[in-house]
Amino acid sequence: MTTAVAFALSLISAQLVDQFLVGRIAILGSFAGLELSHNPGIAFGLRLPPIVQEILIGIALIIVAVIAIRSAQLSKNSQFSILNSQFSFGLILGGGIANIIDRIPDGLVTDFIQIGTFPTFNVADSCITIGAILLLWESWRHR
């Protein structure tokens, strides 16, 4: 369920921004706002040769999916840990798949959230980041 929600919110927000955002919308003055940007690279605008980039993205998603399945099968921890892991993996997979689909038509990902000097990002990036942070936190908590 989390994967579907993360995917839908990510893809719908990117499509809406592509269609309707024509200029910057300030939310907190110049510090934060909505600003359309098309990113040909991967995380934080990092650019790799196109075929390498696509292969790495695909491999990363497959690895996350395999780890999520194994984690669900092998986990003997508390119900909270299982639910937190499933939620985290769902965010990562949903955001990752949405970014891939957003990239298919033109090789670009639609980014639109601007905060300070941090690279512009999107809802899918937020889902991926939050999911990864939750997994790291859960891993650290159990050690």
C-alpha cells in the first residue's frame, strides 16, 4: 500500500508541476519555494553516462526489492519493526519507480521543491530519503 501511495503522489505531483508551474512560487521568501527544474542526472543532479545511469538505477531498485522481500520473510522482530521496514521499503520503491517513469518520456526527472541552497528535489526524492533514513534508524536501533 505504501509503495502505491508513494508512487501515485510522486508521479501526480510531477505531472501537475510540469503542466501548471510556470514561475517560482515563494513559500518562505527566497529560502523555500516551488520552482520547476528538469534533472537529467540522478541524486542531487549527479550525471553519469546515460546507459550507466539507467543500469545503476535499475540495479538499485532490484536490490531494494530483494532486501525488502527477504526482510519481510526473515524478520522475527517486533510487529513495529516489521511494519516500519515495510513502510520504509514501500517509500523507497514507490519513489524510485515514480522517478523512473517520470524519466521515460524525455530522460529528465521533474524537480520542484527548492529549500535554501540544497539541490531542487521532488516528492519521489523525499520518499526515497525518508525511507532510507527510517531503515537506517531501525537498523541502528536494533544493534
